[in-house]
Amino acid sequence: MKQGIGVEAIRAKGWLAAHQWLLARRATQLGVLALFLAGPWLGYWIVKGNLNYSLTLGVLPLADPYVLLQSLIAGHRPERNALIGVAIVLAVYFLVGGRAYCAWVCPVNIATDAAYRVRARLGVRGSARLVRASRYWILAMTLVLAWITGTIAWELVNPVSMLHRGIIFGMGAGWLVIVTVFLLDLFVAERAWCGHLCPVGAFYSVIGKFSPLRVSAVRRAQCNDCADCYAVCPEPLVIKPALKGAEEGIGPVILSPHCTNCGRCIDVCSKDVFAFGTRFNNRIELRGNNEGPAMRATAKPV
């Protein structure tokens, strides 16, 4: 009988090792929120602002490139600090993978992960058929909206911005948006918002298309086909080429820009098939054996 998802990993590695990247992600997400909340709640202004624009220690500007793009299309002229902040953010997310923002920083991820867990606990079956490309159409629509209205209109209803502003300044109507996203993921479709609809994730996937930091199925020959990695991955379509593509000459590195570098597949694998590495360790080597040449992919974890 099939065990519960992750049970085998906990038995093989221990609970802590089987949740290390989940704990790291939650610590990062909550740490980012704590930095913003330290000022209005405790009077320690380490970071001023929000995820759209902030100033750390009164010196380091950080700005959301998606918001700046909308602003430029709307006809607004950005300030120098905003340009510097965007350059820093773009550089960071290019290096670590654009959609790492979704898994490691975005506060809505906590709500959608909760919906996923409740959905699994309640045994909710079936879902609406959502096309993953929809998020790119929505992304395009937000830019067209900015051009037509001359405003950053999307940010008024963007769940990411509303939740972050709400946590700092008071939720108000923001609760309605977040509850809607939660119920959407719970009853309409699994990973509906983050995996199919969110234009923020679509934008950051474009930024991270050629990022060097990647998850790799470095020990894919040890895979026991438990499929736990597919079950927990918010973008399961990215796993199969790297995990099962040896015979087709596909390397073990997950190169898809949809990967969030969340580490869920690493945590849940009892055979330690997955590890963080770089896109450059994706070499396919030929080796001979008694049956003829075979393809072997090699990758080194970081």
C-alpha cells in the first residue's frame, strides 16, 4: 500500500532533514515580514516601505521590477533610487532563479500552501482545467491596463501587494482577496493561483529563465518511482525531463523557468535524488558497456 507523501523520506532521513527546505523557506518569508513589521510595530525602522519599494537602513533601495515596468508603461518617470533598487532586485533574482521569489519571499505562498494541505487532508478531488499559460495572458493584460489607464491599476487588487500592505497597515478588504485565493486553491483547482494565474510569478519566471542556480536530479538513477516529488511540486511538469530524460539525452538539471527552487522535491525524496546545483553541471556523458553505448548524465550538487 502506498505510504503518505513524505513518510518514507522522514523514515529514511529523519523529520528535520525531510523538512529542511520548508523550514528555511518559512524562516525567510517570516523574516522578510518581520523586517518590515519591526518599524510600525516595535519602532525599529530597519526597513521602510513594502515589497513594491523599500529602503533598508536608510541606504539600500529595493524596488519591484514588475511594478516599475507597469509604471513606465503608464507614462510615469521613475526616480533614481527606484532604478537602483530594481537593478539590485533583478540581479538577485537572475542569480537565484526568478520564481524563487514565489517560494521564498511572497507572503501569498503561505496561504496557498495552507490551501494545498487542507485540500489533501479533506480529500478534495477533481479540479477545473486551468491553462498554465493563462498567467502570461494575465501578465500582458496588466501591462495593457497600465497603458490604457495611465496608472498601476493592477496593484490595487494584486493579492501579493494587498496581503503585504495589509499585514503592515491593516488588512481591511485585503482579507476578501486572500480568502478568495485560498478558496480558489482549495475547491476550484490545485495550485490554481500560483501555478496558473498569478502574473507576478509569470513575470519572475521570465527573469529567471537563464538563472545559474537550479535544482538537479543529480542521483536520478536511484529514483524508486514513489512519485512523491510530483505530488508536492507546485509545477510538477518541470520534474519529468530531468528525472526521466536520461535515455533521451536530457541532462539532470531542471532548466524550466517555471521551477520555483523551493526544495520540496529535495525534502520529500528518501533517496536524495535531488539537490541544488548549477545549470552548468548538466553534462551528458557517453559510456560503453556490454550492451553497447549508453547515455549518462552527471551533475554535481552545490
